Amino acid sequence: MAVWDDVVGQERVHAQLAAAARDADARVTAEARRERPPDASKMTHAWLFTGPPGSGRSTAARAFAAALQCTSPDRALGGEPGCGFCDGCHTTLVGTHADVEVIRTDLLSIGVKDTRELVRRAQLSPAGGRWQVIILEDADRLTEGAGNVLLKAVEEPAPRTVWLLCAPSIEDVLPTIRSRCRHLTLRTPPVEAVADVLIRRDGIEPDAAMAAARATQGHIGRARRLATDERARARRATVLKMPLRVEDIGGCLNAAQELIDAAAEDANQVAEEVDVKETEDLKAALGASAGGRMPRGTAGAMKELEDRQKRRKTRSQRDSLDLALTDLTGFYRDVLALQMGSEVALANLDVRDALDRIARASTPEGTLRRIEAVVACRQALDSNVAPLLAVEAMAVALRAG
């Protein structure tokens, strides 16, 4: 399986990255033979991958990193880098390659301290002799100070270092950084292509794969979770009941509380899977006694871990709530399609009765106002408005239509 197989619905991006990988491979080969490197105009030291959530930004970046590290002997016979089977490709894709650093954050931002460590790492020569690759999956979460620290490294890169930055849009990255990157825009993959990936790679039944891909409107990660996680399906069912429950003020407040509770439960489940292991590992590293008593002078390290876990839980709850609002937007998008007689495929066929009911009871203008209310709620959450207050205001606006 080539490394590009999971880059779904991005033929243009695939072609550009494959061409750059060939140029990069030709350069490494020439330098190893002490020959003059060819003109590698299709390869550059910094790339910016942008696209809507679920478009596969980080997947494309990882595939490119694997192609840069490919050591397949077929390259000498004209084969394309990125075979998917050699040691370089395999270790990159599973996250164990010594020269590929993948940075993602479970916090709300990436600060100066972490970025300085990245910049230090980027100055090292690759251990394997090919490329030092830094994949920053959440470049949009860099603070302004962290972005300024990164700018220097992108501006004056080490000869064999490649930066791969991922962000939802080009506006989410400092202008000074994006001007020094080659920009690639990814699109939302077709529903059929996402379903095919779920069937081929994850072994999901065709009907379930198509339903999940359609419900998430082409978001690969969400589609996989929806098809494999019963809790995700239950949470989505709770969200899609909300439009039918806002007929009075009491219903609005109850529906808002249920939405917040569902997001909190989702965040708690994610935290439980990680926090306990992290805490136990740190205690063991600090030399905790058999009875769990910590040595003197370790309270600061434990407090730092607790603070980090608390911030991660806050982000998980916000992410879960944002996902719920995305599902709600998709519901009203389907309602609007029915009201306008559009032939666009519906995303939420499993709740067609509810869609028909809301469509008959309202007007297209009212549906647009409801979509605007959901958008306003997301903006309020981004501005750190109390989640319950923001969702209650949205629920009341949904009732008014």
C-alpha cells in the first residue's frame, strides 16, 4: 500500500507532493554520490496544508513525510518515493521514525517554550541521512509569541529540515510565516471516497460506512468514530433531537443542559483513558513508594500535570460541543434543502421524519436565522462565553426561528 492511499479525494495535492518527493529524493541521491544536485524547484523547506476539518491535512503531511524518508530500492528503477513498505515509510506512518517529529496539542494553544524546543530540534542534522521533518498539526494554535519564534526557523532553515504546517485556513497562520511556505489547499473528500476508505482500511460494513460518511459530510476522522463508537452515535442522536425540543422555554433550557452534559461526559471519557496512565507513569518516574507516597520536592511536577490535564479536559469539552454544533448545522442545512426543493444529497437521512416535520413547520428564512444562531453560538464559545449561557441563548433563538 503506497503512503498516498489514505490521502482521499486530493488528486491535485497528491500530484504536487509526489513531484516534490521525487525532486527531494533526487537531491539526496546526488549528494550521497557527491554529485551536483539537480534543480529541485518542486521541493521547498516549508509547506502549509490548509483545508476544512476532515479534509485530511495531517494525513497528507504524514504521507509526504513518509515519501521524503522512503528508502525503497525501486526508486533507482524509476519508482515513486512513498512505497509504504520500506523501513522509512513504515516507521514514519506509525510514528517511530527518528527524523520525523509530529506535534499536536491537546491544549488550547502552543506556547513559546514548546516552540523553542521545536526550533532547536529543527537545527539538528537528520540521523538517517535524509530529511529532518517537523509536522505541526495545530499551527493555528500557536500563540503570537510562539509564531514569532517559529518564524526565525522557517526563515533560515537548516539544509535538510522540512517544516509541514497544518491549519484550517491560511488566515489562521501569521502572514510572515505563510509567506515563506508553499501553500496547498485540501478540499472536503467526496462521501463515496470516505466510505471506501472505511470499508477498505477499517473493515466497516458498506451500509454503515456510507451512512457514517454521509452523516459527517465527508469528514474522515468523524466518520470513522461514528461508525465504530456507539457513544458517538448516542451523542449525535441527542444533538439531532434538539430541534424538536425547543417548542417552549422549558424545553429550550432542558435541551441546552443536555447538550452541555453530553459534551462534558464525552470529555470525561476521553480524560479517563489518558489521565490515569499519565499520573501513574509520572509517579513511577518520580519514585513513588509502594504505598503511593510521593518523595519530597515532587509536588510541583504533580501540580503541573494536573493543570495540564485540566486544560486538556477543557479543550476536549469545547471540541465535543463544537462537534455537536456542527451536527446541528448539518441538520438545518438538510431542512433548508428540503424547503428549497434542492436535489443536494441529505446528510441526515436517518432522521428524515424530523427533517420533514421542521421543514413543513417553518420557512427558508427562519431556517437561515436558525443556522445563524448556531454560528453565533460557536463564535460566543470562541470568545470564552460560559458554554451553558451560549447554548441556552442559541436554543431560545432556535425556538424563535
